[in-house]
Amino acid sequence: MPDNRVGKSKSRVIVIGAGIGGLTAGALLAHRGYSVLILDQALVPGGCASTFQRKGFTFDVGATQVAGLEPGGIHHRIFTELEIDLPKATPCDPACAVYLPGEDTPINVWRDPEKWKEERQQQFPGSEPFWELMAALFKASWEFQGRDPVLPPRNVWDLLQLTQAVRPSTFITVPYTLFTVGDALRAYKLGNNDRLKTFLDLQLKLYSQVDAEETALLYAATALSVSQLPQGLYHLQGSMQVLSDRLLEALEKKGGKLLMRHTVEHVKVKNGKVSAVVVRNQKTGEVWTEPADHVVANVTAQNLVQLLGKKAPNGYKRRVEKLPPASGAFVVYLGVDESAIPFGCPPHLQFIYDPKGPIGENNSLFVSVSHPGDGRAPEGKATIIASSFVDTKQWWLTEDYEGLKQQYTQDAISRLAKFFYLKPETIVHIEAATPRTFARYTARDQGIVGGIGQRISTFGPFGFANRTPINNLWLVGDSTHPGEGTAGVSYSALTAVKQILAQK
């Protein structure tokens, strides 16, 4: 048994996974007096919001932008409670520049609401009633979420928290609970507006994992509106790792511990209640059982079922097995000379090359670009990170993995070269990640990213709860409400913490 085990004098919480959701839950519980141990199999904390260094460049692994830093935003609220400083950040304006097929002028998602309104009226004439509906739904949903409802509720206490968050203004959302974005477009006679639909497909795939036809309307209202004041998206100074570092600081300040390179192999259950986890030290091979009063699993729903093994409730297991396949990502990381970056390049861009092709598989790319002095590149250099959604299966079934990876890399660089000046003399470093890479470093099932898709069947009241069918076993992260992103998983962690505190 390692010497650095958490003490037994307080209620013991084991957190599986040191992603942002796990670190947030752990730090908040330690702040409230719990004895917290976080275990993660990776080299560094942060999960899909961590970083790595190559040749003086710092690359954000997956997440490259943050929401919720503004006063009242989720990160602002949590960092204030933990009494730690918010990281330095620059608002993204535009939040994204979206290039549709054959167009040289982007659709700029401006931070200023009036400027964004002018942009979309110019880009999509006749669509304003749709955007006005989205704004109204966002306002009601955002105020509702700010009152910390528990979704979906699983007992009387959860239901009470949910009903206390409801106000008369919330009822505007009720008629749209079973609407998708595609339904709303057709209701406003915009179903055949291919240009608008392509734009929405691109943006929503980033935030909901599915296109406009499948994305729940109430989720889309938030995803498409959070870029504007008084909210906004932010580019962190230094790297995304700053978020993890601050949360780890708060955890350790209150006596919590984090052990990296420690794999949780099994969650033990006794009499319907979580009792312990089985841990393996990757360096020494030592295996032991770590008792716990609560276990917070910052993993995918698929991973949770695997950790439970035969103890996984049949209904829960069947529901996970019936989920539509989740997306993986192919990511290319480029360290370049700053001459490769066009003047005035925004921090985030989206491209789609064939309007009839998929939103992914290198046909569409989401691109993040570093800025001088932001801590990601040496002077005179820059980073370009381009990602595309992919089907995970081919990356596990292929007989020529390295060949497929090289093909995707070359294809992505070729497409990027239509916007950036990418030549042998401007490219300093090339590296790529596939679903197999994400599976290796994050342990996410099949290397999936971004959650389970915000369809009606998995969104909000119909989604996976933090409270699992096993007592004192909690699920946090992008499989739960309100979905992916650092802000989403932080909300998820905050909800689980509230539920744990209520039991005490």
C-alpha cells in the first residue's frame, strides 16, 4: 500500500480521472472538508484539455477555447469559491470565422451581439425570426442553468432542486423540448436554405457532436449564443493546462491528492453501494484496493460500465450499449514560422470543402491558431491545430494504421495550405493524433471525444444523470448534462458535488 494514501479521518472520495470535471469535483469536495484522492492513468492532468510540448511549441491536446470566465460564468463561480485566481485570457472576437465551400469571405461569429446580428442578416437574409427564437430560448435556458438545476433528476431531492430552478420565464422552453434544430428550420420555412444549414451543421458538430437535423434545439440555443456578450469564448494565456494547474493547486491546498500513472481497473460494489476501487501503479505494477465512501467517475458512460464489470446494472448497461456511435477526432499539430499565418488571422476558423461531404473525415476542419506572446510558440513562430471528426472504427480495424495516419496528415496539410502558407521552409514540426492516440493518453473508450451527442434522447431531462443506479457512485464529464467543453463538465462536477453534500 503506498505511503501517500488519503487519510481515513474524513469521508473518503475517490475521483477517477483528472480531466477538468474530475479536478473540479475533487477540488470542490476537498474545499468542503472531504478527504479526496484523484487517480489518473495519464502522464499529466487535464484529460482532453491538457497540453504537450515539442521543440519549444506548446500544443493544446483537444480543447482550445474556454467559456464561463466572465462574472457569473461557471469557471468564475468555481474559482471564486475555491479562492484561486482566474487564468489570464483574451476574448475570442470573432469566436470563429467560418468558411463555406467556394467562399473566400468568412462568416464571422462576432462577440458583440449587434455586430453578430448584422453579420447573420447579411449572410442569411430572411433567417432572423429563427435567430430571435434561439436568443429567447437561450436567455431562458441560461437563467435556468444559472440556478443549478439537477438534470435529469433521480430522486426527490434532485426533483426539488429542479423545481426550485424553474421560473415563469422557463416555460417558454417547454414547447420546444422535443424539437431539433432541423424542426425549427422547417417551422420557419428555412429547411431548404442549404447555406444556413451548412453553417449550422459545422458549428453544432463542434458543440453537440451531431448536425442540425439531430441536435436538440434547447441545447443548440445555448451552443450558438454563448459566444456573445455578456458571455463569450476565451483564449487562455499560456495554454489550456493553466485550468488544470489552478484546480490542482486548490485541491492540494486543502489536503487532496492526485496520483498520475495510476489506473483504476475496477469499481467495487457491495450491497448496491460503491465500496472501493482497484488501483494499479503503472510504474511498479503494484495492485491494491482503495476503500471509498464515494466514487466520482470522470469517465465516459461506456468506460463506467467497463469499470463496473458484472456489477453494472443491466438496464444501465443496455442503455449504454444502445447509444449511437460517438465521434473520434483526427488532429494535426503544426509548429510553423509566423510567416505561414495570414495577417489578421482569427484565433479559430472552420472550413468545409465539399458541401455534400461529411462534417468530418478531413472534409471539414476546426482550426486554432496561436497569437504572438500567448505562450504557445517561440518568438517568430506559431502553432496551428486542426481537427476533424472521424469514425473511430476504421482506426482500430485498419491493417495499415501508420499509412492511414500519414494519409490523413498529408490531406489535412494540403487543405490547410489553401489558407496558410505551408511549405517545407515554414513548417518546423508536424505531429498527428488519432482515436488510438486519444485512447492511449486519455483512456476514453475507443478514443471518443466530446461526449455522447446532444440528441433529444440524450439531452437534459433525457440524458445520463450524475447519480448512477449504484449508491454513492457518481458520473461527471461530457456524458452528463449539460454536455462537452470545460464549462459543461464543470457544471456537471458542481451538480455532483451538490448531491454529495446533500447526502452528508
